[in-house]
Amino acid sequence: MKKLILILLAALPFWSCESSNIKPIEFSSLPSKAQSFVKQHFADKTITMVFCDDELFDTDYEVRFDDGSSVEFDDKGEWTSVEVKTAGGVPEAVIPQNIRTFVASSHPACYIVDINKDRREYEVELNNGVDIVFDKNGNFKRYED
């Protein structure tokens, strides 16, 4: 019996990964906050795919554009990741002011091509490959390797 319980516990992480259900959806099925974000900040881009990742405890969404850029959202429609493949990078209006100020003063020739946020911090990648971490208020924490 002990062996069976250990085997089941060892298999649990693999089972939970398999329970993910990624499927294409219509843009209109996104939370309204996510739809508004895309319309406001990416009106000039063509949407190629919209995905819903229905997991055991939460739902995530991803919008992909024809130029390779993408935006990810949580179940409330809040953006969690923005990656832009074209010159100019992530729209400035998306980036918190403290982060914009830091990048402009410390890396004046660069722009942000990828920004991710969670409850604790922001992670950004510049077009020169430098990765920077900021706290949840947009204050510089460290450079990443």
C-alpha cells in the first residue's frame, strides 16, 4: 500500500501537467478587459490566433499576432506577459512609469521587447538582450544573467 501511495504521489506532477487544456478560441471569448487591452495597444496588428489554457485551478489566455508578437492574460483579463517582435518594442503605455524612466536613463539606446509581471515583480528584456528585474512597484531590483 505504501508503494502505491508513493507511486501516485510521484505521478501527480505529471498528471497535473497533462490536465492542461489549450484550445483555440474566438477573440470575443476573451475577458472584456483583455479585449480592450488588445484593441487599445495593438490595434495596428493582425491577430492570427487566440488560445485559452483551461487548467485545473485557473485559466490563461494568449493572443498571437502576425508579426510574431504575443500577449498573455490571466483569467481576469489582466496582462501577464507582452512580447513584441517589431522595432519599438512593447507600447510605452503598457510599461509602468518607473520602469520606463529606469530604462531611458540607464539604457538610452534600448527599448523593451518583453515584459512579464506577477504578484511580486516585473521582468523585462531589452532589445540588446539585457534582462532586468523590478519589484511590483516598478523599482529596480537587479540585472539577470
